[in-house]
Amino acid sequence: MEKLLEILEELEPDVDFENCENLVDGRYLDSLTILSLISEIEDAFDVQIPTVEIVPANFNSAKKIWALIERLQEED
Amino acid sequence: MSYFNVLYAFVALPILVALYNIVPKKIRPILLLLASYAFFFSYSKFLIVFVMLSSLSIYLAGRKMSSLESKKKEKLEGLEKEEKKAVKETYQKNKRNVLVFTIIFNAFFLFIFKYLGFFVKNTNHLVSFFGGNNFLPIIKLAAPIGISFYTLQAISYLVDIYREKIEAEKKLLKVMLYLSFFPTVVEGPITRYGDIKDTIYEGTRVTYQNFCFGYQRILFGFFKKMVIADRLNIFVKIIFTDYMSYSGPAIFLGAIFYTILLYMEFSGTMDVVIGSAEMFGITLPENFRQPFFSKNISEFWSRWHISLGQWFKDYIFYPVSLSKPVKKLTTGIKKTFGNRVSSLTMGGIALFAVWSLNGLWHGAGYQYLFFGYYHFTLILLGNIFEPWIVAFCTKAHINRKSIPYRIFQTVKTCILVFIGELFFRADGLRAGFSMMKRILTDFQFHHIGREIASLGLDIKDYIVLAIALLFVLGISILRERRIPIREKISKKPLVLRWTLYYVLIFAILIFGAYGKGYVPVAPIYADF
Amino acid sequence: MKNALKSILFMGIFFLLLIGTSYWLLPQEAVYHYGIIKTAHYDILGEEKDTIDVVVVGDSLIYSAVSPMEIWHEYGFTVFDSATQGQLIRDSFKHVQVAVESQHPKMILLEANVLYRDAKNKPWSYDYEEWFKMYNPYQGYHNNWKRRLLTMFQNEDDFTNINVFKGFKYITDSEPTTKTNYMKKSKKKKKIPEENQRYFQQIVKYCKDNNVKLVVISTPSMKVWNYAKHNGIEKFVSSYGIDYVDFNLDDTIDIDWNTETRDQGDHLNYKGAIKFSHALGAYLKKTDLVVDHRSDSAYQSWNEGYRIYQKSLK
């Protein structure tokens, strides 16, 4: 989680990631930023994020993103 | 029968509502399907077979994919890990074949109806370089109504099954209704099976409240279209056909008016569409979210024709940018230039694909392709330069959250959009460029008063337009603040409420630009 | 139940308001004489009583080709187009009746093409749509708000009151045709549908009873007209002793089908209409049935109308 927050803050320094619940719907993360994010996550946590999982519900908060990462790690 | 036909909104629709409430719950989806097919037939006559074919093909493909999936599960039981992988791969491959084949099948019709003419013209052009003349015969085909919309829905249905996001539907009837549902079939919004399947087949009674809410929305749509769009059309038509006779500022005003017209026409249609569906308890996704309040072009596209943008995002943008070849390409870049550059490249490639298709989707013509690449360039540049802009603002002590800066951003975005729509509406690319050239080189403001007066609208028309636009703006601001307008109104006393409705109705009847001397805007998106 | 009552009440108030605002928007004198619905439906009722000498009844060919104000300017005849899109002859009969009742014209010109339009080819919804239009009194008049608002403040009856187009539709679009020589002589004769024949008989009788001269005319149209139709009409109409003038055969009009049609030879555009109106005026003059009103003080609204008409042509 710490690592994820670090990545997020580096991408968008202005956003309060710990509390924000509508990262995608509130347009804090646009699609190109999500691409960077995915690429960072894939490197940092050694997971593959399939296209199906790229939905607002999975990316709207740091917690949700973390949950996604954990789920993908388990599935592997 | 267009959505703005009185016969649709105030005769056919109430009759359907009455019938819907009379028949038993189980019959209701069938009634909706019959109504949808009748509606489709009224536009495209026997071309209706194509929407039936599409429905049948995706239904069968869906069943096939789901049976492959269950067979796979059966086989997997009690296998070793290594064998499992092999089995998974074969089934995945079979599923993919079904998917690809059905998508091609559906896209083929789309190509034939929409792009064959364009293709033939360009091939002939190419061949003529080598001395050939009219190499291929030019055929003009009338396309089934809404083919651009329902084909995208068909593809989303297939891909969602393939991705196991939804289960394949067991009943053919339901798939048929999904593709041809009468409110959405002509101009969208492009719905996803998973989003509407629960409500569309539910068959809940039309309640008094839904009925009233539906009609409120429909009336608002009529207002936008008949009072604003059809009136602006007079001005816009003259400017775009005879642009050589007008000054730069007048042409730019024409571009602004066209953009407003397009918004009022399309979002007005969506109001009628969403209002119609709402009566039957079906919530359709919104297609517009106050697009002119956007800070940049990328945000604009998440507020304008949302369902199309979302479709491209889910089925083109992410799959392309995360596809193996693109990833392979960008890992190299990543090592040397870092993550930002690599994901920009990745996104750039995918964006390019998205906007090529987006341009083509709007029609077979170079001005549409140009329109696509124009927005592609703006979005990409916006992303590339963002860090510098941020740095510049911090250095110059500009607060990027301050109101003046926000206004600056919004105005800038609107101007960029106006320019894009100018090319979109212009009669071919060449006309678009000469109009643009006039705007940039001809600053003769002293004619503007006379020109505005000579473009078919008089001072009273401009007053009506101003009041109507302020009214729509007011509603947009309320929506932006997430204030539930209709719920608020329904709590007001009856006299006040009814007065409001009557004012709206009679504003349309009296100030609507219809009847003699007016040419209503043809449904713009129905042709895409 | 409560909701049903509420809906009925809502609709009731709606219709009351509709009637009320109609009085505000429609020409009041005509409403007083003919009622809202009729006034709204027949433009000619907005004209002052017994001022029109020639009424041209027919379909879109008429309102695209005959511009009464051009004829007024050149010859001083008062002509009015009582034409509607895709008119059926049964409607033409009604237009003739209304015209005679309100204007007692000297002549009625009937476009021959309506004799060939078969009611069977109309979509099933046609009657309902027509009915619906009938009951929207605003159709032709809602734009009068402009004038009403103005007169409310200025308290003067300005001349924007006048229907300056007199039923003509001003369209400048131009789309050339690729056809040539559409009036090739032939012996063929196209049959007129039985039902239309009956309506025509009624029109003939009605005009005779009211002492109005009826003439059947064909306006230039490359797409719609041909020699077989010409022969069919000529034979049929002459059996009733009615004159038939086919302007498609009048070479002096000299329509340029490259620039003077708005839709590939189907309808004339404004340029074509100028030429045709000139020819029609010349024909009317020859009949000696109509007189020049230009210097008649009772017809000054027409002169004023012409001025506004000229201004509205852009």
C-alpha cells in the first residue's frame, strides 16, 4: 500500500490519494495517467492487469487499486 | 418517424405506454420488441433484416462462447497444472475465433453500407493515376437506420462475453430487443448489455411519476431542438454554403452557432430518448454532461457523446495500449526514457487508433478523419505539455485552481471545439480550410452588424435565442451542481408546477422554429 | 383515479390556453368569420375578403413556381397560391371551396399533377397526420408573435401584418438535372385514377355553380411531367369543356434546368419561379378576366407587401 501511494503521488502530486474516493469519476486520473499507473504497478508488483479489470470501479480510490493488486497476485 | 415527430412523442408513445400497462408483465418485453421493430421499419423498411441478422449472429456466438467455457470447466477437472494450461489455451483460442469471426461478420455489413462508396471513390481515384477510368462501379446504398450504433452495441456484447464480464443471454428475444430498442436504435446512447438487461426485461408498470418525468424530459428536448437548434440552422446554413461572402468574424460566429446547434440537436434528442425509456422504468446512460464546462479537450470528450467515448476506451484504447506488440515496443522506450515517455507512446498509439476510428465512424469523408486527428493532436499535445504548463504556472505564480484560470481554460477549450466543429460541418476539407483561413486573416469587424442582420434572423429571433440559451445554461449549472431538478420541481405547489409546464409547452409551440419558412435540422447523428 | 383526473384537467387547461393564444396569433377577422381551425388551415383566409382575383390550387409544384408578388409587380393582378405539399385532389376541392367562399375569385387554376396523385400511395398515417396538423392552429401563424409583440408596444398596425409571399415558398437552392428533352411527343396516355375523376367532376360543377372560371395548368417539371400525362389530362379535361394549359410545352419560358431547379428538375427554385410567374401573368392578361389593381387605393397593402417581399429576398 505504501508503495502504491508513492507511485500515485509521483504521478499526480496534487491529489489527496488517501481519502479520494472518485479518482476516475472525478477525473483526477485520466486515461493516459491510468496507463502510466498500470505500467508502474505491473513493474512494481509483478502482476499483469488485463483489460477487463480497467473499469472505474477498480481505480476510483487507492484502496480499490490495492485490492485489485492483491486479487491479481493471488490469482497468479 | 423521427423522435421529434409529434406523431412519435405525443401519439405513438402514449399509446404504447397504455398498451404496456394493459398487457401482462411477461408480454411487455415482447411488446417493446414489436414496437421497436415497427419503429425501425418506419425508417428502413425491409433493411430491418440486417438488424435481425446481427442479433441472431451475436446471440449464436454468445451461446457458442458460453458452451466452450462450460466444456472447458468440465475438462479442467482433475487435471494437472501443466495439462490445465494447454486445455485453457485451446479453448481460449476457439473462443477467440468465434469472437473474431462474428465481429468481422457484423463489421462487414457496416463497411458495405457506410464505407463502400468512399472506398470505391478512393480506389477509382488511385487507379486513375495509372490510367484506369471508373475502375469500380459506384453504388449508393441506403443503410439500415442506426447501423453505426447497433453494430457497436453488438460488438460490446460479444467482447463482454469473451471477457467474462457478462453471461451470454439464453433468450434470443432479449438480444433482439437489446440491439433494436426503439429509443436508442437511431442515435444511441450506445448501451452495454450488462447495464440495461435488468431493467429492459423487467416489465415494470409505467407509473404516473415516471410518465410525468419522462414527458418533462421530452419537452425539454423539444425545446432545445425546436426553439434553439432549428432557429440557428437558418444562420448556419447560409454561412456554411456561402462562406465566401462573409467576413472572418461572421464565419467564426457561424462555427460557434453550429456547435451550439449540434449540441442542442443531439442532446435534445438524448432528452427525448432518455425520457422515453424512463417511462418504462429503463434508465439509459447519459450521453452529455455539460460539455462546455470542460477544462481541456480530453475532459470535453468525457462529457460529450459519452457513450461513444466510453466504447472506444473500453474496446479500442485499453486493448490496443496494453496489447503485446505495443507493450513490447514501449518496454524499450521505458528503459531509456522512463515511464512517462513510454506510457505517452503507448497511449499515443492507442489514441491514434481511437481517433482514426472515431473520425471514420462519423462518416466516410476526409473532413471527419481530419476532425478525428485534430482532436487526437490536441489531446496528445495537452498531455505532453502538461508538466511544462504546471511548471510555468508555479513559476509565474498562477493558481491553477483560481476562478480566472478556470475560466481561461474553459474558454480556450470551447474555442478549440468550435474550430473542430467548423471542419466537421464544412462541405469538405477544402471548404473547411478556406473558412479557417478567412477567420485567421480577415478581421473586418465593421461589417459584422450588417452581416448578423442579413443572416435570416431578426432582432426578435436573437432575443428569443438569448433567453432560451440562458434557460438551458441555468439548467446546466444546476445539473453541474448535481441538484435534482425534477425532484425539486415535483415538491412545489401544483399551480406553480403547471404554470412552468405550460410556459415550456407554449414556448415551444409559439417560439419554435417550425412550419413555413423554416427548415428543421435533420437528425444529424442518425446519419452516422 | 386522482392522477387520471389530474391529467384530464391538465389537458383541458392546455386546450383552453391553445384557443386563447390562437386568438392572439391568428388574423382576428378571419377567426371571427371562419373559426380558428379553418383559419389556421387555409392561408387564403388571412387575406382581406374579395381581394384575390386568381387562386392557384395544387401541390408543391405550385408554391415553388408561382410567386404572386412577381405577377403583382409586373401586371397588377392579385394571385394567391392555395397549395400544400403532396396535395390530394380531395383536398384541392376543399381549397377551391374555401377560396370561392372567401374571395369569390374570377379564376381558379388547378395544377394537373394532383389529378394523378393516388390517395392509395399515401402512407397509412397520412390522414392522421393531416388531422393532427388541422388541430394545431399555430402551424402557419405561430411566427405572428413577432408582430404581436411589436404592435403591443408601438400601438400601430404596421405592414409586417401582410402575408407577403401569398402562398409562395421562397427557395434558392439549386441542383441541376441530368435529364434532357422530357416532353418527347408520344401517343401514350396515362390514365387518371377513378376516384380523382369523380372529385374533378365535383370541382367543375362547383366552379360552374359559382361562376368561376376553372383552368387546369401544368407547371414546368422535368421529373414529374411527361407527354403521356399531358395527353391523359388534355383528353380528360376537354371532355368537360375545361381549358388546359401545359406550360411544359411553352418554349418561351425557357427554364434553364441547370440553374433554375432546386432538386434535379422536380421543382423550380426562385430563379425559375420568376420566369414562370412572368409567363403565367402574361397568360392571365390574355384571358381578359382580371384587371390591374396597382393604382387602386384599396390595394395599397399589396404595393407595401411587394416592398417587404423584395426585402425578404436575400
